[in-house]
Amino acid sequence: MNKILVVDDDNDMCLLLTRFLTRNGYVVGSANSGQAAIEWMKKNKPDLVLCDFRLDDMTGVQLLGKIKELHPGASVIIITGYSDVKDAVEVMKLGAYDYVTKPLFPDEILLTIKKALAEEPKETSPQKPSQTGNGSTTASSKPNSSNNGQYIFGDSPEFATIIKQIDLVAPTNFSVIVYGESGSGKEAIAQQIHAKSKRANKPFIAIDCGALSKELAGSELFGHEKGAFTGALNQKIGSLELANEGTIFLDEVGNLGYEIQVSLLRVVQERKIRRVGGIKDIDLDVRIIIASNERLWDATRTGKFREDLYHRFNEFSIEVPSLRERKQDIMLFARHFLNLTNAELGKDVKGFTKEVEDVLNNYIWYGNLRELKNVIKRATLLTEGELVESKSLPFEINNFYRLQFEAPSAASIADKPDSQKASSNTTPVPISYENKLKSANLDAEYEIILDALKQASFNKSKAAKLLNVDRKTLYNKMRQFKEFNMD
């Protein structure tokens, strides 16, 4: 459960936010001064800090610096009733995730918090392995890094090509399209381009366009004036304006609506923006890097993406290969994530057994680096010895190839009663599982549980619902079978 610290010298605001966030499932602490917040953070580790810009004993900028010293991975959202572009840019430069103005609206602040918590912390670089006597590997303390260890990269020939492309395009002002699957590290590429550009000391603003609703997209990107629409009680500075003189990264840009695409076209062509509800054009000097997991050219042919905007963006493009296409990077990143998790959990897991390395190297990694990171974090948490063993890996990864061969054949499906048949199209039709788990024999139980897990993409809560049992019952049933690795 995520832990949030609310810092505001207004007791009523602290109480209001604490109650609201607690109702939404967060663990919440509060402080009425900067010093009280610092003392709280010395004893607790927040995932996110909501901080008023003007406190009695220090400014939000000063507290932001202290937060980054104590907990560099914590996201920070600055709250203020003083809408000032200079202040906004300053806190964004220092690492604040966002800057919002009072009065706060529940839906908007909750969306901002969820986006901040969903965004992965900036990674340090992967580390080189050292060999142990039993064939397993451990992570060394010497980082394989660039730009003071701020960015991640791999050792594969495919990634070496990307580094050359970054070095080539970074010093220019070209707009760049970064193509790659979800979780493959597109934002890290954009950060690297920014870091090697002439704009490196200016803001880098990242926006997940897939998380923007049609109603909020214009306000988020371009800002709005007071009174621009119902609920716009204060002026808001948009992300493009915050990124002025720096770089803005628009992830999954293909999800933006047609009207927003039209407004973006004007930004690219004229380097001007106009806030929602505004009458004055604002000059803009910003580099635009976009990312997509689909071909934007194909999207233009179906009318989903404007062709003129595509050509404006497509001054240079970079392809980020999936992790399964650069298998020699898998263990490099695995050791890197192991080091990060050791630091986070205060553990000292040295590395991986040879068996685990084989499993990791042979898995497909549909979720790329994001999936690998989550698997390593879970495995590190479960590891009690010096090396990560296979029993600490998720069932679906440990048994990946066996599960491929155990997938039901067309013949076996044809032999089942109609009530148990699944559709052969891409949208699976749930099998009628109700009451079957309780009456099946042991062998049948295993097959039914495995089938339900596959239907639920190995989400145990969803599988339990399919089986018409609670999650605890499913866990107890799975413990009967060593194949599920529940010990």
C-alpha cells in the first residue's frame, strides 16, 4: 500500500486531504511545517509527498530539496494558491512531479497522484556481473553507466546502435519519434537525448498521453485561464509551457484526440501555444520527443492520427528493440534491478543460481524491462539466502515452456462438454467453473486450477472468481501441488 505525506500549514487542508486519501486506500501521514515533515521522513519512507509551496518555516522549493536528499525516489506534488510560472518551472527543475493550484478538485488530484505513483523512478545504470564458484553470478559494485549513472543502457549490439543514434540526434533540435513496446525503456531513451542536448540544464517534462482523458488533455498540455470552464477557479500552467526552453516527452501520443492533435500541430509549426480560455499567444521554445508502441504511419492511413502532424514529428526516429530481441541484456538488467531492490529492502542478495539465470534468459518477457523489474523485486523479497532460487520466481515464469505444451489442443476441447468449451477466437470465453473445484478429484483439480489461471492471465484473484471460491481457498488448493511453487 502506497504511503503519502501531506504537508500544509493549513490544518483543515491537511485533515481534508488525509481523510480523502485514506478513503482511497492510501496510508497517509501529515505535517504542518517543513521541519515537522523532515522529522516524519527521517522515521518513514513516503512514496509521494503532497507539499504546500508556502509554509511558515520554509518554501516548497527548500522542502523539495530536503525530500530529494532523504528519499530520492519519492514523487513530489507541489500545491499552492499562488499560480506563478517562475515558481512552477523552478520546482519542476528540482524534480517535482507536478504543480497544482488551490482549490483542489478530488478527481484531478487523485488522477495526478495515481500517475505519479505509477511512474517508475529514474533508474541508475545496470551493473556488471562477477562470477562465483558455483556458476552463479553476482552483481558488482561498479556501475556500467553514462551521465553519472542517471540512465540505463544495455550491452547488446542493438542497443549500441541506439546509443550511436542518440549521440547523433541529441545536439540537434530535431523532433524524435521513439518506437517500442510497452516497458521497453522509451522514456529512458528520451531522457538520454535530453541529457546529451544543449537543453540538458533545462526542464524535462514527461506526459503519459494514454492517461489523459479527453476533458483534461487540453488543460494538461496547454494550461488554462481562470474561468475557462466550470471549475477552473485558478490559472493553470500547462506541461508545454513548463517545458519551455527544455524538452517535453509525449508517451503514447497516438492516444490523443483529434482536437488536441490540431492544437499540437500549431505548436510544432509556429512554436506558440494558447492556454484554454486564453486570448494571448505564448512563445514557446521546446523540443518535442514522442513515443508510440504502434506505427504512427499506419495510424495516419486509418485516420487515427493526422498525417501532417506525423510528418512534423518524424524528423528522426529510433527503434527500441524488445527485451526478447536482445537476450544478452537480460541478466545485465536483472542484476541491476537486484541491486536496486537490495537497496530498497535493506537486503544483501548476492545474485542468481544458474537455474534461475536459465529461466530468465529463456522467458519471452512480454512486458519487457518493466516485467523483469517486477519479477526481480518479488524474487528478492522472497529470497532468504545469498542467491535467488527458482522457488522465488512466479509460477508462470518458472513453468513457461511447460505451460505452452500443456495448452489445451483442439481435440481435447472438442471432447469436453459444450459448457466447458472455450471460444477459439482471440477473446476467450470463460469456462463454466462453478462448483467444479469442490467435486473434482486431485488430478482434475490441478487441470481446472491451471486452466483458470491461464484464463485469468495468472491473476490469482481473478482465477478465484472464475472458480467460484475465495482467494484463500485457491491458495490452499494450489499448495497441494508442487508444480505451483507456493512454498
